[in-house]
Amino acid sequence: MKEETRGALERRVKELEEVIARKGVGSDYVQKARRVQRDINIALMLGAATTIVGIAAWALLSSGDE
């Protein structure tokens, strides 16, 4: 019972925080920051994938020359 109550309270607090983030003071800034963070994460994933593919290609091509 205690865990259920705690979980319900945590969900309510999270919902309230989301409402404040969407409609409260500075909500535009929060939304912009989330978009920027998402774009940075995508760029990092693409950069890492490109690096891995490049290293794999280099390893395959350099081992074929020997």
C-alpha cells in the first residue's frame, strides 16, 4: 500500500511538473532547450555511427593490402 501511494504521488508530481513546463513561466525556453538537446543527441549518434563505419572500412581496406 505504501509503495502504491508513493508511486501515485510521484506520478502526480511529474504530471504537475509537465503542466508547469508546458504552460508556466519560461515554458518556451524549456521547449527550445529540449529541441536543442534532441538535435545534439541526434548529431552525436550520427557522428559516432559515421566514425565506427569509417574505422571499420579503414580496417578492412588496410588489411586487404597486406
